[in-house]
Amino acid sequence: MLMTARVTVATRTRNRPLLLRRALDSVLSQTFADFELVVVNDAGDAEALDALLEPFLERAAGRLRVVTNVVSNGREAAMNDGFRDSDADYLVLHDDDDSWAPDFLQKTVDYLDAHAEDAGVATRTEVVFERVEGDTVIEESREVLADDAHAVTLIGTMRRSTVPPISFLFRRSAYLEVGEFDGSLPVLADWDFLLRLLTRHTVGFISGEPLAFWHQRLASLGPDGNSVVIAADEHSDYGTIIRDRYLRKALDGGGGIGPSLLVTSLFEDMERSSAESRRQASEFSQVSQLKQAEALEVTKVALLLEIAKLEQQQRDVLQSLDVLHTVAEVALPVVNGARRAARPVAKTVRAGKKVASGIGSLVRAGARVALKSRRGAGAGAGDGAAVHEAGVVSIRPEIVNTPMPLVAAGRPREDARLQGKTPRRVAFYLFFDPEGQVDDYVLHKLTALREHVEHIFVVSNSPISDEGKARLATVADTVLERENKGFDVWGYKEAQEHFGWDRLAEYDELILLNYTFFGPIFPFGEMFDRMDAQDVDFWGITSHEAVTPHPHHGVGSMAGHIQSHWIAVRRDMFLSDEYREYWADMPMITSYFDSIDRHEGRFTSYFASLGFVYELAFPSEDYPSQHPIFDNISLMLDDRLPILKRRIFFHDPDYLDRQAIIGRDVTDRLERAGFPMDLIWSNVVRSAKPRVLHTNFSLLEILPDLEERDATGRELLERTQLGRTAVVAHLYYDELIDEIVDHAARVPGEVDLYVTTTDETKRAAIREAVARRGWGDRSDVRLVESNRGRDISAFFVGCADVLRDERYEFIVKIHGKKSVQDGWNAGQWFKRHLLENLLPSEGYAANLFALFQKHGTLGMVFPPVIHMGYPTLGHAWFLNKGPAGKLLRQLGVSTPLDDSTPVSPYGSMFIARREALRPIVDAGFTWDDFPGESGYQDGTLAHVLERIVSYAAHGEGFHTRTVMNTRMAAISHTFLEYKLQELASFVPYGHAIEQVPYLSDVLGGGPGVAPSPLGALKRYVAEQNPASARALRPAYAVARKVYAQVRSAGGGRPS
């Protein structure tokens, strides 16, 4: 399977032959060969360059091409010339005077293949100081750049970049998303690009030995010089210019990182001043140093006294909180009762409800004032001033949401009820799909919406495939594709502007809704009928309660608000000047937090403060959480909520575990409501990690050995509707044939048996046994051409014709198994784990095949991960993750990879729909694609296919489940429980959502992320006793500085 190069390496050069030869050798010496090298001749001597390249062409083997700029557009613009025609996955700049370690590309590509969440990866870099004498480059010294660095962060990069281009491989998709290098800059375009990238994405870091070498010639001022040396003034000047540009954008209302860049520049000034002070201090006498030590001791005593005062204040605060808590416990039922009593009452009483809903805010506000007073209001913070602690960046007042107004401002309005009318509605549906596919759930939702909406306007923040456009045309009146900028907020803004404000005057209600939910679970009509009777200016389905402090900023509050997946606005409001100005003045949205601050968290309180009245179809105060559509979704479905958020399928399982949110309860309710579950599975399998999906919805089926029946006594498996099955079994050990036939005989319906083996003697013995067991003309015993790839190649190569045979609906893959290399106990348990969880009895097999009949998108079932006797849990990718990601891309499968333990058929036994195997079968593997017996190891094709066969099923729109019988489940669960409690006993938390971050701090969070013991201590105190953590912040700041000094003195973080 031929592919274009995975990496484009761009080298910009102009008449520097001596240095360029070294660069070419560096690139062509890489152990990773799947790259193209683009040499950008930036107005240099073309003939001389051709002559220089000639000796390298044979090594390049067609991977080298030249881009010639007759006139230079600037050194920084030349970077873009090298990448402009690339269609590679990854890009990297290799300047003509720098070099790499031979494994630079291999390690960086492997990292990005394994870390889909990162937009790029940098490596540790060594600065090589050298000089040029004639035709010789002489090395003078070396120095590791930023040897204490362990990550690439936005805050660190805002201060200064320690990521030279030679050390940075990044995704082409990210390059296209954030925009190319700014060619108008004479220097520092790489810093500007990295800043833009880090505001949207994370960047990985490979620690350890340097893989990139940044060569500098301090004495060279001509063509052989470095810009960082000969253009040092420009670097300083343009650093300031870039900061000014970002700051100006922020002050103009465009948001962004400008203020933070200003702060970091101030820190740099402070650091320079501090360095100068240290230089002067080093000149002091021993007596002077002793005086300083005495002064420090005095400071230490003062700090201890201050901590004691803080502790006393803390005790006072806790006593106050106890009192407030008692008041709240008494007041809360009264407040909630007032809310419920007020809802059905007319407009005048509705205002009273607003007052009731604000009582809690008033109490909390009063408490905050009291606590501030207790802590000492004389510190200089007046009304509205923010108290800034060390290291906390202030938040602009306009983006910190205020609570919803208690009473709407007076505003003349007419009765806005739609009850008894035939309202004309227009819906603006925000759509996004990274692959441009329009799944069935979208068509189902919009078809149901059509019963209540006259015009459906679909605005897409992603390109849509031709097939997707044709599908949308069946349910939408208008489809607008737009550039993916401004998030959903600007999608709504441009859709309404495109539709036309004057045209909107023809309608009674507009609806802003999006792709983030499934529905309708229950008819939309029930909700519309209820809300049509409400005299409101705007309404939503659900809301999020107010949160203090603000979850994104840490200060202020996020107001309670209608959630933006559905906001309906009536005529008087959307024709108002205020509504149009709201959208006309909407600044560009540059982040998810921006979209919350400037729209979702603001819309409700803003328009309510202008006197517009709103209501909720399912008010959050009716449910026991701040975010009921997620945390209390089962209760809301019981109340006939018509929508289900997609996020619950791919949210952090540790959160669902902590909140006891049971996904299986949700799907049970959907099935009882008659919602077509296949609409959900066919969508989420493309976007959710299989392990997350498998966990959140408990996709483990524990089946009984006796065949199940329904309430009427009828067997669940409808045998007359069951398609034909092919059992494919590989037997290296022919003495296991009776065991294989025993299991094959338990498969229900019409079954054919295919057995592969490795030599003619075994084939004859197997044929005799198969005939003796009565399979006769329903069997085929095949001799494989090679044992390369063992049972995997025998299946996908030796039986490829069977896997393409449309007579078969199902494929059963089993094989003879001994695992002698793992020891007798472990090997026997592994075989039991596979066969006894797939085909232990006829009744069990019937129950298993009934699952396929019940779930039309179920593509494959297999036993869960083996964990007894094998070190698989948390490590099951072993060396296969990188190759698996590469192969899946070649197969066109976009399902995201699991982090550590893929949901896969370990041991390679499973039952699948034949169509679910299509991507692998159509790849057309041959025997030569598999390594010989000596090369049968992790990272090779057989082990990779074992882990991605389930991903291939997901890529075809099928979901997968694991299966166990009751006895095996009991054995497995008890050992799992023991291992989990044993590990948990070493961690000072009881929930995984707390344990995992703690362990990440203690042990390190993955490649290049070092441990942070102080961070672990801080996290523990903060989560166990937040009030104490606040009081101890000054002491923590001192400890952090001391810890940093200790690390620095020791040469870096502890190993």
C-alpha cells in the first residue's frame, strides 16, 4: 500500500554550500525514511545548488525536490515556500546550518502517532558553538538549551521560546488551522507561530538526550552567520513588536494573549534586574553576606508569625461557614418551595419567583462581604476590586459573568404566548463533523423538527462531503458552509445575517440549536405545546446553575444560564435593537472559554437585565445538581426530556464513576422510549475512544449458559432470521481438533467450518477428525502457504476468500492455543478465558447471537482484556500503538486510539459480522507482509492487527462489546477488585478522578512530563481542606521557590 510521504522536511538556504552539505547528510541519515526533503533556494545561485545536490540524489531516492525563489520574499517567508505543496501528515523545518540525531524523525513521528491530543512535539536541543575557517567548520563547545525544561507550555513560550525550529515536528492540519508563518517578519516568525499554536493546542516534549542540534557561529557576521547573532537587535525589537501587536488586538476587543505577553515581558525585566542584583551581591564581603543571612532569618520569623495569623483567621472563617451552612440548610427548602409554587402563576408572580431564585445569591454575596471584612478590608480593595495573589493573572471584568438579575428591568411588552396560534418558526442548526459526514442522527432530528419549523437553516463549521450535502438537502431548506472560525457563536451570527434580519420579521420564533445532542427521545411536540403557553421572550430546554468561583477563571462567578444547545427566541426580542446589536457587536471567538464567556454564559443574564422574560422547559432547580442534563440525565428522561447530550458517550469515565452516572440506565430508558439506538452507535463509534465508550455504557455482556426467553416464553434468538456463519479456525497443534470442533458445534444456525494448518500430515489428521465428527461437506481443511503471522495471517490471507463471501453474515475466529512460552497455568487460563467466554455452551452461544439481532450496529464481540497471569492492564499496547495508528490511517479509519489498554480481542478470538472486517480484508495483505517466526514480536503486523481489528469495525460504523459467562465473570471480578483496592490503598484518595492526577504528579504524567511531589502535596491539601490551602498559599510559594533552587543546584529534577 503506497502512500505519500508522512513528513515534509523544509530546508531554506542561500549560497551556504559548506553548511548545506552537513544539513543534507543529517536529513538523509535519518532512520525514519518516509519523508520528502524540500530545499528552498531563496534567491541563491541555482547552478551551484544543482551541482551541490547532485551527489546526494542517489541517497535521496526520489525524496528530494527544489523550490527556487528568484527574488527572496524574506527569510521567514521561505519557511512557507517549503511547506506550501505538502500533503504530508507532519512538517518540520531543518535549516541549512543545523542538524539532527539519526533517530530524530523516528522518535518524533512515533510520539505524535501515539499522542493524537498534541499538535506537535519538541525535543531537547543542544546548542553547538562553532566557527568557520576556510572550508572547515570547527566545533568549539556545546551547551544543552534549557536543560531544566520538561514541557512546552504557553506560559513558558510567552516569556521566551526554547523551541528552535530544528527541534519541532508539527501536524500539517495544525499548520493549516492556525495559519502559516508570518512572512512579513524578518525574524521570530517561528516564535509567533508557536504562540498561535499553543493558544489552541498542546505540544508534547521528548526529554532525555538531545535529538536536535542548533548550530551557532558567534564570530561569523557574513553569509555564514546566524540571525540570532547578526540580527540580535532585530530579535529584541521584533519581540517587542510582536508583543505590541497581540496587546493591541486585545485592547481592541479581539481577546487573545496580549495582556499575558505584557506580563511575561515585565517578568523578564524583573529577572534581568534580579540578575544584576545578584551580580552586585556577589561582590559583597563575607560580613555583608552574614548580615543578609540575619535579615533572611528575621524575614523567616515574620513569615511564621504571618502564617499563625492566617491560621487563626482560618479558624474564624470556618466558624462563620458553619453558621452560614446552618442558615442555608433551613432556607434552601423554603427557596425551592417558592420556586415551584411560583412557576404556574401569572406574570406578576413570575417576578416574585425571580426574587426567590436570587435569595441564595444574596446570602452568598453577603457571606463574601463578611468574610472579606473578617480578613481585613483595609488592604486597599474597594468595591469591585479584585484581590490579586502572587502568580494570579487578573481577569477582565467584562468576561467574568455576573449572576442573573433578581428582577427584570421594567420594559413594556406584549403577551408573547403562541398557544392557539400556528406559529411560523425558523431554526438555525449549527453542524460540525471533522470528517464531513452527516450521520443518520442528524437527519432523524431535523426530520422530527420539521413538524414544528417552517425553515431549517443548517450552518456548518466544517466542510461537508458531497454525500453529506445530498443527505442534508432532504431535510434542510438552506445549507451554509463556512470557515471554522469563531466557534458556534459566529456560526449562529453569520447564519442569522445570511438569512436576513428583515426576513426574520416574517417569523414568530427562531431557534438556535446544534449537533451536540441526540433526539427527539420523546416528541418535540410535547415540549412545544408546553412552552407555547408561556408568556416569555426566550426559552431553553435546560440550564446550568450558577458556579462560584468561575470554573474557567477561578475568580468571580459564572452566571446560571440557558445552555446553548437550544435557545428559542420570540419575535419581539429578535426584532429588537438590543438583539441585533448583541450579534453585531459580538467579537471574534477564539477559544471554548471565549464562547462561554461571551455568549453561552452571558446571553441569559444580559437579555434578562434588559427586561426580556425567559423560562426553561426543564428547570435545573427541579433536579439535585448544578448540571442536571449530564449529572441527572436519568431523572430528566423520566420527565420526558426530548434530548440527550452526545458528550455523555465520550466524557471522562472517572467523572461518571465519581458521580455514579450509569450509562446503561440511560440506554435502557432510550430503548424503552423506542428511540433507534443504532442512530447513536453509528455516530459515537467514530468520535469516542473505544475504552471510554465501553466503560461509560457498560458494554460488557454477562450471559447465562442457558438460552434466554422473553416474557412469553419465546426464545430470544430468532433462528429463522439468523444468517449463515463461517467458523474459521487455525490449528498448529492438530491434537486440539476435537476441542475446536466441540466449540464450533455450539454455534447456532447454518454453519460451515474452515480449518487451516501448516503441513500435510496435520491436514490429513484434521480431515479425518472433521469427517468423523459429521461435518462432511460443511468443512474445508486448508494448508497455509506460510506460518508467517501464525493464526492472524492464516485468517486474513489464507481465508480472505471466505471473509469476502457474501453468503456469510457472521465470522467466528478461534484457534488452537497452548501459549507454552507463558507457563502452563497462565497459558491454560488464557485459553479458558477465550473459549469459555465465547462458546462455552449452546445456550450461551444462542444468547450471544441474539445480541447481534437486538443491536443492528453491533459489529463484533470478544472476551474482555486478559488480566490474570498477564501484564496487560494499563500496558496492553506494548510497542504496537505507533504502528497501529499508522496502519489505521492507511485503512482510512479515524477512530481515536485508546490511551493504554485498547478494547481489542487479545488472543485473537472473536465473533463478528463479516462487513465489520472489511477495512482489513480489503487491504489485501499477503504472506510477505508478515515477519518470519524469528520476527514474531510486538510492533509487527500480526500483533498490530490483533489490536486494531475492533477499531476497523468502529471505522465501518459498528460498535463492539465484550462478553463473559457468569462463572468467568465471578473469577475475574474478584481478582480485579482485589488488585484495585490494593493499589488504591497507597493513594490518599478514594476516587479515580482524584487518584490519577495525584499519581501523575508523583510519578510523572507520561513521556517528557516529570514528577511534581510539591504539586501532589498542594493538590492533596487543596482537595482535602480548601480553606487551609488558601491560608497556606504564602508558605507554598516560599516552598516552591526553595524546591526550584534545590532542583537547580542538583542539576534538574530528581531522577
